[in-house]
Amino acid sequence: MKERKDNNRGFSLFSVLIAVSFVAILGMLILYIALANFNMKVTDLKGKDSFYTAERALEEIRTGLQEDVGEAMSTAYTKVLEDYDKDSNTQDATMDAQRQSQFETLFLDELVKRVGNNGSKKQYSLDKLIDYVDLLKDSSVFDAKKESLVITNPSDSAGAEMSVIRSTGTSNTKSGILLKNLKVIYVDPKGHAAIIETDIRLGVPAVQFPTPSTLPDLMNMIVVADGGIVCEGNAESESTIQGSIYAGLLPKSKAEETETAQGELSTQSIHVKNNASLKINSGDKVVCAGEINIGNGSSFASATGVNLWAKGLNVDSGKEISLEGTTYFADDLTISGKNNNVRLAGNYYGFGSEKSALNENCLFKNIYSGIGDDAENTGNTAAQKSADLSSAIVINGKNTTLDLSGLQKLMLAGKNYIASSKVTGKQVNKNDIMTGESITVKGTQLAYLLPAELLGTGEQSYQNPMDVATFQEKFAGVSQTGNIAVKMDTPVAAWGGKTLRDLGVDVEKPVQTVFYNEPGGANYVYFYLNFTNETNAAAFLQNYLAVNPDAKANVDKYLSFYFGGENSGITVKDVDSYLRYVTGGNVLSYDGKTDTSSLQAATDTDPADDSKLVQEQIGYQNSWYALNRKMISSYDLLNTAVVEGQDAAGNNITHNETESSRSVYDNLVNEKKLVEFVKNNVKDGTLKYEFTADEEDGGLKAIMYHNGGNSVISDGTNVQRTGTALEITSDLAEKLRLVVCTGDVVIKQNVSFKGIIMTKGTLTLEEGASLESSPMEAAKVFQSQINKTNETNTDIVKAQDFFWDGDKYVLGNAVVSGSGNDQNSSDSYSTADYVSYENWKKE
């Protein structure tokens, strides 16, 4: 039988085919999965790209809203600070709550104006939010033909709904504005879409307002000079100041540089001598009891950030005058002489006005004796004239440039006066004459002269002015300030046919006389219009120039001669260009290039607004009064009963910081204790005590010196002064950080002094001298023990002991007082913290 063999070759082929097919299918499956995964990732990436584009649009909206929050915050904060002294007699915690509540109200109101739909409190402006999206405006990034970006509200929502949430006290996480139902849809060129829905909350910043302190920021202060400051120099040098200063009134001998009776005071606080230059680079409080006087060829500047308080500023043919910080003047900025270049920037508050100065709540009358008195009837030669109470700007010199275009806020509460009371001669003018301008030029006063044809009642001819002999003949029996016969109802063509009665002059006394003494001995009398109030005075010149083209042409012609060049003139912005613009009178401007003038009308306020304005001005005047007492801006924080010691019966001996007779030096320095210490510890007769701090405190020095007026100490001894000025040289200034003396101090040429100077006398800066605050080093000297020979550690004396409440100054008072120089104060805010998303959804 034949053996049979099986053949398996066909099965092997089949197995191979199956294996190959399986591998192929597996490979294809892997490729498919990989491709699907790749496509999914591509799709995801495109989806993410679409989402990021939509999110970018939303972030641009958020950024725009952050700017709105910042602007609203700035506006509200500024308004609160403008009313900062409100209810200042309440407790600090209550004051903080009131100010935070006021800030929140102002902040939300301002924010509603910015984001509300036409000011609506219930709907926000979707168009405004869309306008924030720069992506829609950038064609290099966004192609509107290929892709789509839509910012809208969900169809099932209430639209651009907005809710304003106010807190009952300080701000919380829920107070603010909620913008609801914002929807952003983006579709890329491939059709990939991203949708984001969200609400946006605009929160209320919990701002910190400076806490009032009963103590000034002494460590950041450089100078208290009760006898004023004199700056010497030449065109090649400049003296500089960095830090807070106080300058009292200069003796007349130093202000006028003439020999006068000892002790007789001037109206000046800072006198920049001829060709000298003084620049105040920084200073939270730069306070002058009187005026700043700038000599011939001299320069004066206060930089951005400087808060300058003074009675006023007089420029006599100066070179460059620049006020770039915040300036507060109780009286006038007067520009005299020739070739002055004056620039105002920052904020300018001329806060003096009769309405506020004579108000019963105003402390102004405590500064100047006889305020409001009738000098003619009382015989009070110290009586203040209306012109002394009224803040204005007047140009009395030729070729002047006055530039107000850099100002953000301008207040000129008063008007200019024809200062007839200052004219000397045989005849005495009792009263100044009010005009209607807050900014004007000498000579425009001619418009206020009474037309000669209105003098008298008959046909007799008169002249205005006329010589005094003719006046005495034609108006026999009429006193210099008495009633002059005039034609009240005669139309005047130059006034557009108006009569005297139409102008609003005083019917009982329509004319005021002014006597002038011309060179050569000739005496003339001028007749000026006497208006019943400021409003009528301001309206007169507006009407006079508007209806009388010849008068306007004559004024322009006069001013072209007066200014004398295309680079001179008065530059004033349009009213709407200022953040704030308040003038009690008209504002005259002049363009030297076109030889034309213009007159902006006085600010027109209703009685309610005028009342608020007067209260604001009273606040400034009272702050100036307080600053002149102790370098703090709130009168209510002055101490009415500072304990000096006890009498034999054990009763407290006190003094009152609010009294007008007390100066900053008196309220800061315990002069009696200082003089007594110097007398008992200086045996060489110099009455100058010097000490050096420990090496661990840098070996810094202080000087206590009795070189001023005689002083009676506690045992009744009258300690005679030396009368020798303290001269600070470069060698002495290297380590000297504190000077307390009763007489004059001189900073020598090109010497840089860092520290504190407290003097009851006058401080003189020689050419190139500089002053700079040095808070840390001054604090070290202030606390140092100065009687090193005291081995028993009894009656230890420190520099701070010669100051009232001296032990409290170095306890962080610089932080409490809100000094702009304090590096540790936290006064910065991130607006991003107050714009956040809520109810975020994405598809």
C-alpha cells in the first residue's frame, strides 16, 4: 500500500495573507487614529486660537474700563480734598468714614457718566465698550472680510443692563457698578467659533485720605524763619530749596534795604534781591506770612508738587518767574517794571475776596488789624482796603509775557482796584476804586473815567481830569470823597446809548474822585465811576468794548504800545480747556503777534454756587491762618491750652496756639527753655551751645544759639542776646543737621545745608546756597542726648526738649501728616484690582 503525504503549502500562504492583512489593517487603524488625533489637535488649536482672540477683545474692554475707573477715582479724590476741612472738628474715625462715603458717591456718579448709556444708571453704553476694542481697528491683525468679531448681549437677556450698588459706609466687595450680559463672539476664516459670556464688576477703591495731625511734618521741614528769608546772588548763581519752609515778615530794613526803625516790619516774607535767583524744587508746605518780592533781573520758581501759600507776589522787572505747583495767594500777583516773563502752571488759587474775608467765620480779620473798618471815619491807619482783600493779577510794566496756558485749575476770587489810596501828596485818597477785571493791564482803567460831559448839571464845560484849583472852584464845598453833581440820565454814545443810571453805579454817590500829583508839582483830580457791586463793574467793560468799536481799537492800540513785541502778551486758554475756571471779574488777554486783545467774561454763578464758592474761599483763608500759626492746615487742630508749666500755686501756665500774636516759631520752639539751657551751660558768654551726636548716629551736630531779642527766663532773669548772626560755612554744614536760635542765620556762598533751621530772626541765603531736608539724619539729632557730662543720668536733655511736644515728632509723624516726601506711605493703587469678571462662561 502506497504511503500518503499531506501538503500544507496552501495553508501557509493563507496564513501569510491573513497576517499581512491584519498588519495592514492595524497600520491603517493606527494611521487613522493618528490622523484623527492630529485633526482633533488642529481643531483644538484653532478653537483655542479663536478663544484667545475673543478673550483679547474682552481684555481690551477691561483695559478701557480700568482707565474709566482711574479717571473717576482721580476726579472724586480731588473733589473730596477740595472740601477736606469739612467737619474737621469731628473724630478722625468719623471723618474718615465721611470722606470715604463722599468719595464713593462722587466716584460712582462720575463712573455712571462715563459708562452709562447717555448717563443712564440702568443701562451701560455697549457702543462705548465696543470702541475700546483696538482689534477691530487694526487691519493688519483682524480681516473683517474673512473673520468675524461680534460684541453684543445674549438674545434672552435684558440687554445692556447695569446696576449701581452703593454701600452704607466704607466700600465693600459688592459696592460699585455691575455691567451685565456682555457677550463676545469670534469666528475665524475656517469657521471655528468661540463665545464668551460674562458680567464685569467695577469696584469702589478703598482710598486712604491723609489723617490730620496736631503736629507739623517737622522732619521734612527745612526752615522756620520768623523774620523772613532774603536771597542774595547774581546772574550766574541759583539758590535752591527742597523741603517745607515757613517765612514770617521781614524787617523793613531788610525788605527795602534801607535804614528803618528797629522792629518795624514790612509786608514781605521772601525778598529775592536784584539779579538773584531762587528755585523751590520741592515742598509739601511752603508758607509765607506776607508777600514774595522779586527784584530787578531776578528769577523765582516753584516746581511741580510744591504747595506755595503767600499773601501775594510782586515782580519788579524780573527775569523769569515760574509757578508750576499749586499756588495759593490771598492777594495779588503784581507784575511791574519791564521785560518780565511770568509762567503759571499746575493750579492757581487766588482765594481773596471781600465776601469771604469779611465773613464772620473767616479768620482773615485776625491776621490784619482794622479789617473792614472805614478808615475815613475811624482814623484807623491800619484799616485794610478792599484791594488788600481781593486776589487778582495786574500788569503794571511794559514788554511783559504772562502765560496761563499751563494751568489746569484757575481761581481768581477778586478784582483789580485802582490803588488811589497809595498815591502820596497833599491830597489823600481814602478809598481804592473797584474795576471789573480779575486779570488786567494798567491803563485799561481809563475806560472807567466818567465822560466829561456828564460832570455838573448845567451847560458849563468840564474836563476829566481837571486841575485841583479848578475842582475847588467848580465844586466848592464838596469834600474829596463827597457827592459830585452829575447828569444821571444823559445817554452816552460810547456806552451804546446807556446812561449812568443804566450802568448800575451808586445813585447816591455815582462818582469817586482820585487826586494825583504829577511831576513838577501839578495836582489833578480824576473822576471815576463808582459801581454798587462787582457784577455791575464787570458788566460795564464787557459792554463798553462790545458796543464801541473805536474803544476796542484804542485799547488794542494802547496795549500794542504797552507790550511792545510779538513775543509779549497775556496767554489764556479757552474757558472749557481748564479743569476748573473761576474768576470774580473779567479776564483780559492779548496776542502780541496780532496786536489784538480779548475779554473773557467773569464766571457767572447762581446764588447757591456763589455761596459754596465763598465757603471754599473761607476754607482757604482759614487754612492760611492755621499754617501761619503752626504749619498745619486745619485751625481746629490747633491747641488752645498748651501747658508751659505751673505757677507757685500749682496752677497750669498755658498759651493758646490760635492767637494771631503767636507765630510758627512760638508754637514750635520752647524759647524760654532754650535760652535758659544755653545761659546755664555756656560759660564763655557766646550763648552758643554746640553738641555732637554719638558716632553710631553719624557724629551729626546741632547748635542752640541765643542771638536774637532779649528773653526773660523762668527765674526772672533778662538774658541779653549777642546779636551776632550765625554763619553756616561749608565745613560747619558737613555735619550740622539742626539749628535752633533766636536771631539771624546766614547760609554762606555755595554752601549746601541739609537739616532743620528754626530761627526767630531772618535767614539769608548767599549766592548759590541751597537748603535740603534730611528727615532721617534730622531725626537722629533731634533725639540725641546733648548734655554728655551728666554722669548721674538725671535731667537728661535732648534737642527735642526745646520743642513743644517734641517727644511726639519722631513717632512716625511724617507718615501721619501725609507728606509727599514720605517714602513709606502707601498711596498707589492698581485700577486692575477694581475691574473684574463675574459669571464667566465660554462655548
